[in-house]
Amino acid sequence: MGNIPAAPETQYDTKAGLRARWLVVAAWAPELRHLRAGLAGLPSSVRKRVVLETVGVGLVEAAAGSARLVGMHTPDAVLLVGTAGCYPRHRNAFTIGSAAICRRMRLLPPVLGSQHGFVPGIVPTLAKSSTALVRGLRKATALPVADVACPLAITASKKAATAAAELSGCALENLEAFSVARAAAAAGVPFAAILGIANYVGPAAHAEWKKHGDAAATAACEAVLDFFRAA
């Protein structure tokens, strides 16, 4: 109960290219701006197979929005673009303004310890991107892969950032990736995500995100465009 299997790999074949129908989503519209502009310059055979939508910000809104949109558009694959924070212990591997492909998404439980709260064992806490889709994205973009922790709220202290990284084993933090991945898996649709690094998780994260968020989202969108161009 509560365990939705990963989407079948056979539903996405990298050789199919843009014969597939793509649903590309972001939490909010500004994160799709560069992708929308870039698609306008691609052939109509590409544009007609790509739908851009927003799912909403945060775990709950993204889950509801993704489920609705997957049911509405019945895509062959789902891609999430957006921004992420990098945990300080991984700052040498992921620089602000770069982008990464999500490999695994972990629901981040409370970082204060089990005495303050816990996630029941029956609740799914791990989602995985399609191996075939990640392979295709890496071939087209040469981006690194990363595991992403998905909390209910943005981690805003140095102590909590250290605890979150240790608890999750992830390098990045994003609010929506887990929810979108679960919605795609529930519908049997392959999923992957490309996230731009906008900040380092901690006290200065929000100020860094405001400064670098647009550039980070652009990096993620440009990677998706590279993938479509290659396909």
C-alpha cells in the first residue's frame, strides 16, 4: 500500500527522439521563459510535440498539478525544469549557475530527529528518474547527475542544511521534483528533471536565489533545448 512502481523503461526509447510527446513542467512560469523562447526557433515538428505547463510551487501543489496535467495531456515522457539549492558540503561539485540531471528524489523527513517527528514506514520516500531518459539527457547535454532532497519547506539554517544533507545523502534540494516524479510514476510515464543551481542551502539561500534564480532556470532550460536539438 502506498508504493507506486517506477514507470516502465520501455515507455521511453531514446531512439524515438521527438516522435514522443513531451510534457515539460516547472513550478512557476518564469522558470519556463527561456525554454518557451527557445522552442519558438525549433522546427514545427518539434514544437507540436512539446507542451509547457506549470505545476505549482511546493510538494502539495506540485503533486496535484502534475497529476492533473499528466491526465490531461497523456504524454510519453515528463520533464521537470527549475532551480535547486546545493548543500554546502557539495559546493565543490555543483556551482551556482550550472545545471544537473536528477537521478533520485528523496522525500526529506524532519531534520530535527525522530523525537520531533517521523515519516511512517508505509509512506513512499524515494522516486527515481527513468534510466533511459537520464541516459539520453546526459548524452545530449553532458550534465552531471545528482540526487535531490525534497522537503516541505526550504532549509534555511547552516545546521539544518548539514543535517539534511547527511540524512538524505543528496547533493541538491528542491521542493517539487519528488511530487512530479511520483505523479508521473502513478500514470506509468517516464520522468526526469534538470535543475539549475541557484544557491547554496543555508541562511543566505534566499538572497542568492533572488540574484541567480533566473540564470539557473535558464541553464536548465538551455539543457532541455540541447536535448531537443540533438533528438
